[in-house]
Amino acid sequence: MLQLEDVHTRYGNIEALKGVSVEVRQGEIVTIIGSNGAGKSTLLMTICGSPQAAAGRILLNGEDITRTAPYDIVHLGISQAPEGRRIFARMSVLENLQMGSVPSGGRHFEEDVQKVFTLFPRLKERINQRGGTLSGGEQQMLCIGRALMARPRLLLLDEPSLGIAPILVRQIFNAIVEINKEQGLTILLVEQNAFQALKIAHRAYVLSTGRVVMEGAGRELLANPEVRAAYLEGGQKEVA
Amino acid sequence: MPSAVSKQALPAALKDAAIAAIVAFILFLPIIGMQLQPGSGGLDVNFRLPLVLIGAAIVFVGRLLLGLLGSRRRAPRAGPSIMERVAAGVAANGRWLGLVGILFALTMPFMPFSNRYVVDVGTTVLIYVMLGWGLNIVVGLAGLLDLGYVAFYAVGAYSFALLGTTAGMGFWYCLPLAGLLAAMFGLLLGFPVLRLRGDYLAIVTLGFGEIIRIVLLNWTNVTNGPNGISGIPRPSFFGLDFARSPEPGTTAFHQYFGIPYSGEQRVIYLYFLILLLALITNFFVIRIRRLPIGRAWEALREDEIACKALGINPTNTKLTAFALGAMFGGFAGAFFATRQGFVSPESFTFIESAIILAIVVLGGMGSQIGVVLAAIIIVLLPELGRDFAQYRMLIFGAAMVGIMIWRPRGLLAHRSPTVLLHPKGGPRPADVPPSVKEAGA
């Protein structure tokens, strides 16, 4: 579905991605793990076209989207729940969801809102509350819900567990699995919380200083001693 | 209980008051402390140290009282403040308040207390209300800080002045043209500032406003420079002029209706004209807030990156905000020109931009009724203060500082959601009025 071929991304003189090739197939959950500064978020941002890749190609269903403007990429079926959630703080939960329905033209608004509320019942309770007054976990739910409102074919999630209470992290990861299983939505997930992310992933990549250093099935990587040493034993303690 | 609080707060308040007194002393030294007097061989400086000390003492006592009272007030209060509730109430009953306001505005010229002066002031208030509503699109909704809004007002005024005096076109033909020209200038300003936000944007718009004014001042061939343009055609009522003795072959308003001539007729007509224009602006802004483009403005104000991630084109969104805001400024400008019959660059200085921006900010960003309230305060306060002669600007300034201390986010800063969920078959969310209060806020 989505292919990155030898993608390089630069911020000025700093090369954040040094030739990354990643593939996401229809119906999969693909996880990218890596430590701080490995280029995980840059990878997602590059797919969205901001910043654009300096070299290499990004293909969506065979179509080259490397040079497509960020706001047009959403219309091609890639939706992003950006890092740091970026909720519209002064707008209500429902208005936030409505902003997400811009690409789908708002035709299925009510139906899609109900779907989001089934997925995250917590949002329904807060329907007219301002986005900025929600807790971190609720904001993350709203962020994912907002991205789903665009009726994407591919959902990009940037660290959905960042700064969120463990119980809500579990809820959010359950929801991600549910979207994938029931709606057949393809998901590309970027995470520092490697344990949770690898558990739900069909396939995974390990990113380190701008390069893919390892790839394989989610379970495989979860069992891999190197991965455990680098991202799990230490990482898990941090999370718990 | 109060004594305990003040005992704790006293040293801090004393220190605070002392600092304020020292600052005041330094400031007053040249302002009050030195008086120029004609003396032998030119001007002599008369030092008035006692006055400065008295001034500093007043500041000290005032600041001390403020500090002591303020510390007592800072105790956490239960529930929202009175103004908070008023703001929420206004937002919830906006429709009724708006209706009452419109009714009052419609009947105002015929009220017993009304006279030419009152209607004239009412017209000025309405001009600022309209400008405030126009700027509200740019600043309140789209969150683009524009310090040069008066430029569009000037473009509208001069386009009508020039078209009216040279091409002999009437007000009603020129009004849409003035709006269109102003909108084009809005785009002109919009393009270079697309990537700017906040302070940087403010500086560029400030410069833009000054450029327009300086061009008007110096392009003598076209604009007649500082002398301005006079003899601008007055508006007609469906082709009927408001003149005592109309040109041969035309009928004047008073002749057609068979009533005696009165100078007030035109004043009242102008009042209703700006009322109509302002209401059109308001209606437009309220409607557009519920359309995708209006929501996109608000979303852009909140978070530009999130907007991009949601497929909103920030370029188009910003440009439409600039263009539409400018368009209403242009309409108001055309009205201003026809009302005064004379325009000169002096009417379009930075202070006008500042006043319009103050109206939007004082009213509460994005609040339509807040703009009306703030426009009334800002226009009426200096008018009411005329009895106090040289102190009126002082009172005006103090009132503005007071409002910002009391209501830092504006008089009526309260936002109701523009979308509510309805069961299937009900009205579409876009058509639902924002009548339900925000829960919990």
C-alpha cells in the first residue's frame, strides 16, 4: 500500500533520515520503534510531505506522492494523528471531530461521529467540552478520532502513548487493534513504548539514527535479545 | 480574617508601592516637575519638586491600597465570577440580545431623547462596529494579528472618493467596487505574510498600513495629497437626493414625500445606511463561522500544523480571511467617504487601526456582541468625557486599563460551539444555531 524507497530527509545540514525503506501492506499494523532522535517522527512527517524528502520516493498504491503538498495528502487517504496531539484547544470535542471530516466533505459526519464514540465512549461524555480541558489521554483519543473522521485508508499514529496514564495507554492500544481488525484499516504506528507497540504489530522496523537497523514480525522482534536489551528492559521499566 | 490576610500581605504591598512610587517619581520629574516659562532671554525652566512629590505620594498610597485589596481578592472563589456568568449568559441568549439591540438601533433616531448629535454619534459607533466586525474575521476568527486594518478602510474611502468625483459614479455603484478593491489589497497584503505569525505579522501589517497612508499623502496627482478630496457625492435614496434645492430635472427627498426640508433627514438616512451595512456584515460573519471556511479560520488560529494534517490548505484559508476582512473595511470606508463628503490621509492614521483592534480585543476576540459593546464604550467614553475637557483622554485610558485588568480576555470572551449533534433526520449540524451553552466552562 505504502512504500518508502531509500528516503532521505534533511533539516538544514542535518540528515535525519539516511535512506530509509519501509513497506506497509494493506490491512497491516506496522510499528516503527526507536529511541529519541532516531528519526521516527521525521519519517511520519516526511510521508505527510512536511518536510519533503530530499531524496528517494514515497509511493501510495504505486502513485508517487513525494512532492505532494501536506494538505493534499490527506485527501489521498492518509490521515495523521500528529505528535503532541495538536487538539484545537478552544473548540469543542465535536467541533474538533468536525474539522477532521473536512477531507470526506462532511457527508458522513453523523455516522462517523457515532463510530468514533463507539470506539472511545469517553469522548461522547465530553462532547461539548473544550478540547483544551480534556486530559492527555482523552486528547489522544480525540486526536485519533479526528484523524479517523477523514475516512482514511492509512492511519499514521505518532507516539499515541506519550505522556498518558498507563490505563489509558492500554485503552488506546486496544482501540488501535479494534480499528485494524474491524474496519480493516491499515496502520503505521511510531512508538517509544516498544513493548505495547510490538505486541500489536504485524510487522515492525527498528530505526536508529536515521537508518532501519532491523525488521521483522512484531513477535519476532519482541523476542529478539538485542531489541529487548535496547528498547524493552530499560524502556519497560521507564513506562511502568 | 481580613486582618490576618493584610498582615501577611503588608510588607509585600509596601515594597510594591515603593517601587511604583519611585517609577512614578522618575516619570513625573520631566512631565510635571519642569515647566517652561517665558523669561528674560527666552524660556526659563521652573522646577516644581513639591508637585512631583505629591504625585509620587498619590501613586504610593493608591498602589498600596490596590495591593492590599488585591491580595484579599486573590483568595480562590467558588464558581465563575459575575462577569463570567454575564458573558456566558450573553453568549447563550445572543439571539434575543441581538434582536433587542437591533430594535433599539432601528427606533433610536425617533426616540424622544434623540437629536442630530445623538444620531451622528450613533453613526460613528456603527462605523466602528462594522470595522470591528470586519477585523474580527482576521483577528478574532483567523487569529492573524493585523495592525494595519485602517489601510483597507482608506482604500475603500479613496476608491469611492476618486470614482465619485472623477467618474461621477454614485454611491451604490461604487460600494461593491470599493469592497472589491479593498479585498484585492487584502490579498496583496496576504501573499507576503503567509508564512508569518504573531509579532512578525503585526509588524508587517503595521508597515502596510503606513505605506498606504504615505502613498495617499504623496501621490498628489491622484489623491491631492494632504489636501484630500472634497465634493464627494452624497448618497441618494433610490435616486432621490437630500438637498434643499435639487438640481433642475431631479426631485429631492423632501419634495417627493411632500414633507418640509430638514437637515436631519440626511443624517438619519446615513445612520440607517450604516446600520444596514453593519447588519449585513454581522449576518455574513455569523453565517460564515458555521461554514467549513469559517471553521477552518478558527482551526488555523488554534493550530496551523494540525490544520495541514487535516487537509486544510492554510494558504487559501489565510488569504480568504484577509480578503473578506478587507472587503468589509472597504465598505465601511466608502460609507465614511460619502458621509463626510471629504477624505484626507489624516483620517487613516495608525491610531485608527489601534482603536479598531482595541474594539476587537476589548470586546473579547471573536465575540460579535462584544464588539458592539466595546465600540460603544470606545466611541462614547471620549464623547461623554467632553465635559472634563483635557482629562477625557486620561479617563479613556484608565477605563481601557481597567477593562484589561478586570477582563483580561475581553468583556464578553465566551465561545459557544458552532456545531451540535442531532439525531438522524434532524437538521444538519451546520444549520444549528449556537444556542446551547458550553458544558462546564
